[in-house]
Amino acid sequence: MLPFEFTVRGPSVSHQSRNKTLLESWRQRVRAAAAKQWGSANPVTGSLKITVSYYHEGRFVWIDNDNMLKPVQDALIGLVYTDDQLITDTSVRKTSIDGSFRIRRESLVFLKAMSRGDVFLHIVIDHAPSHENLLR
């Protein structure tokens, strides 16, 4: 089942949001989008890497990477993985959707979201890389 990828129409909601109703609604949207792709497969129990790419409008967006990532990770507990403690590697990127892109060898999941032209998150869950070598 891995790598597993899906997209969620944005905008992303910060883990630090004071509007808890909005934050919970966002988590549910992320979970629903994942469930649509994940189906009835059992949650993964091994070490994982999560990659979240936020394609937003404008030059930059006012959301910290860690605060953007946390609601996404929480939404997938019990569905894609048994616990977010299994995530040993993360990658988070914010990119303006208004830019020019050279896209090669991308998935249909990503291309479909990009073709809509709306703000979205592209999320990929995969096995964690080996930790035998230190990061440099």
C-alpha cells in the first residue's frame, strides 16, 4: 500500500488556530480525502516518512511548517498508520501555485489536483529511509 498519496483542497489550517471548530473540520477533510484513497486497508505499523507539499496562492503564506503538518499527521492516525510516533522522517514544503512548473514523471493524483488550479496539499506517506547513515 506504500507509497500512499492523496491531495486535499486547501487552504491548510494551523495546529495553533484559535478556531477549534475550523481546525477539527480541517482534520476531518484530510481524513476523508485519505480514506477515499486508502480504502479498507489496515493501518501501517512500521517506520514512516511523510511529505506534505502545500500549493498556495501568492508569494508566501502565513503558516509555520510544523503547525501545518501536525493536523495532517493527527488526521491519519488509525487510518493510514496506527500512531504518528511511527513517523521518523518529515518533509514539508510551501510552493506558490501561481509559479511556472516543469512537471515530469508526476503521479496522476498530483496532476489532477494541479490541473484544477485550486489551493491544495499533496501528501505522501512512504516507508522511512534507512537511518544507518547520519543526515548531512
